[in-house]
Amino acid sequence: MRTIRYPLPEGNITEETAAAMQAAIKDEITSLCVGISPMHQSIPGYPTNVDPRKATTMRDQLTELGRISDESARSARRAGPAERMGRAQELIATEGRPPATYPTALSLLMLLRDSIVTVADWNVVLDFVGKLPAHFANESEILEIRAFAAAQAGNNMQAIAELQTLIDLTGPTPERLGLMGGRYKRLTKAATASDAEKAAGSRQGDRLL
């Protein structure tokens, strides 16, 4: 959805603010009027001269796509924990190579995420994200799940780097900050354990001497 930003520093719109808003949006609106939006490209004649047959065909196609994806995903989710990941991968093999739409890609990725049983299963999630088209894989929701999967698979440094990039691009959220904090906590615990092991080994060496 294309947007035009305008200044609104105070709650009440003063004459000065109104003038600044007009100056900010007038030329931008004019330039957008001659543009072609996805809606215009998908439905010839939109919005005043739409062929009802074309609109109905598109609606039926979208409805059928949504029905197939929703029913298949629900069926996979109803399976037992031991079968769920296999069902999810079967669904991806038939409908997700590559996904036709972003909602389908996100739905399949969330199904994989929710079907995790073992730590190794997180690598399946990372593999799926790695094979997505770039215009899907670079969406913030996908990036966040990928960072979470990397963390759960044990690659804390990768997760931290991806989360930091995501925060720099689209801003922080409680989930992103919490996930990053958890990764640093794990690194700290690992470093502390390593130091303790080194100290124990050093004491054992002293006794042997």
C-alpha cells in the first residue's frame, strides 16, 4: 500500500500545519494519480469499468487457493506430534516449491515452526526459508522466524546478527529484543561454563604435578 507522509506536530491542526500538509502531499498525490497499482494491473478497468466476469474469476481463484491451503494446513496441524513435521513437509512439496503468494509462504513457514519436535527440525525451517524467493524471504515476519529458528538450532551468533539487522531495518519489538537478550544470555552461560571447565582442568593439572 503506497502512502504519503505529512507533518502533524500538534493535536489541533493550525493554519500553518495545514499549509505544511498541503505542501507535502499535493505534488505526491499528483504523481501517484498517473501510476499503476497492483489492483489496476490485476483487474482491468478498476475501479469504474470492471468486467464482472474477470472480477468473479479472480475471486474464485483466490477463494480456491485459500481453501486448499487452509484445509491442508489444518489437516497437518491435527496430526500427532510424531507425524506433524512429515505432514508439513509433504504439504510444502505439493504447494510450496515455491509458494505462489506471500500469505502461503508465511502460512507454510508457521506450520513448520509449529511442527518442531527435535532440535534438528529447526534446520528444516531454515532450509525452507533459504529456498524462498527473495521478495518473500526479506519480509520482516520471515526474517524474525528465521532468526528464531537459527537460535533454536544453536547458532546464537547468526541469530543475533539477523535480529540486529532486522531491528536496524524495521525497528525493535518486545519479541525481537527478548529473543536477542536470550541469545546473549546463552552465550554468557556458555562462556561461563567454558571458563569453569578451564579452571577445573587447571586445578586437575596442578594436582597431577
